[in-house]
Amino acid sequence: MKLASIHFYPIKSTAGHDAATAEVQPWGLAGDRRYLVTDARGAILTAREEPRLLACRAELDGDRLTLTGPHAAPLPVTPGGGRAVVEMAGTRVELTDCGEDAARWLSELTGRPVRLRWLDDPTRRRVDPEYGRPEDRVNLADGYPLLLTSTASLARLNDWIAEGALERGEEPPAPLSMRRFRPSVVVDGAAAAFAEDGWKRLRIGEVDFRAVKGCDRCVLTTIDPETLTKGKEPIRTLSRHRKRDGKVWFGVNLIPDAPGRISVGDSITIL
């Protein structure tokens, strides 16, 4: 098996970047999800509620962040405003505000009052102790430092979607892109679709990971990242083939054992 691609998302729920190589930090890939957007009440705002966030692309140059989007000129952002506490997965996390210019730029994009926040200290947020060790930390991802998916699993899912369309007398849709699932790393060459469900430990290049939990998927996967329109797939088909415990599953969450560097083309070994 080989590492097919690497992806990171500087701001949670906005457009991602492909990378040829990446530094694996204890809390996730370098540059990944250290920022998020909050609404007027101070609650986290994601593309689940506001798909227009996916039209925002954040460019990173070292610690410098620049917002780009279809509605306004690019905006350089320098964190350093006041503090705010947000609730994530039942825990409270202190973040740094990114100022009025960033708030105004993003509010114009989304059509509602919002603010941009920064996790200045990535050691601040712990992984769910049910699945992680006391020392494990995570950035502003939903719950875990990295998400792994496989090309074999996506191919099988697209086959199921096409089969379901034919059963309903519909024209099969174009295959879904892996972008729908917002992975950190994508594996090519798995022995079977959904083989990753059974992995417990794996090595990508020289970096070891624990596969601690499957990833239950939400309505964000039903939003086309290009057109920002919502549909029924893949949740409809995952509900038919990949439903358990009242949830649907695609991909597995990873926690690194130690920092290191990974690159596209690295070999992947199941330990």
C-alpha cells in the first residue's frame, strides 16, 4: 500500500489544500485546523450549517494566514485579539480572536455575523479519553488528529451509489470525489474496500499511528464542494450499507505515536 495523497485544512470547514509532504505533529498535520469560525452567539459555525464557508480558502505562509474567496480581495490575518471560550465535543477550549477585519471579511462571505478564532496553543485540547491516552492532543478537528480514507473504499461506495440509482430507475450520478470526506491522508492499494475498519496500528513512511476509532459521517459529506449544493449522497447509500449504532461510517481516525514527516508515495504497513 502507498500513501496516495495528503490534505490539510487551515480553517475548520473551509476549503482544503493538497500537499506532497507534511509534518506530523502530535495534534495533527502542521497547518491543519488551527482556526475556526464562530457565529454571533460564539458557537462553532461549520459548513454543515453554512456551506458558503467552503468557498473560503486560507493560504498559509509560515504563521501568516491569508483569506481568499469569491466575494472580496485577499485578506492577511494576524491573530492577536481578545480571548473567547468555545465548546467542542463537550469540552471548553480557549481561543484567540483574529480581529475585526477577518470578522468583517467572513461575515460578508457568509451573510451573517461571524468571527475567526485561533488555537494558539495546540496542547490545550485533549483527545477523548475513551479512545486516546492522557498525553494525546488534537487541533480543532472534530475529535482526532488525522483522518484516513482509502481509494478502495471510495470505489466501492461509488459502485453502491450507481447500483442504487439503477434500482430506482435513475441515471447513475458521477462518482463522488474524496474531497467530500475531508481526509488527512488517503491510502491506495488496500487489499479490500473498508479493510481499514480492522486496522489497529499502522506505519506511514517512518511515522507510526494508532487507528483508534471509525469515523461517523454527517451531512457535510452531502455538500458538493464545487457547487456548494446539497444532495442525498453519500448518506443515503452509507445508511444502506454502512450503518451501525445509528450512525454511518467511512474512514478511520488516527493518533500519531510521535512526530515525523510523511510524503505522497510513502509505503504503508499494517503493524
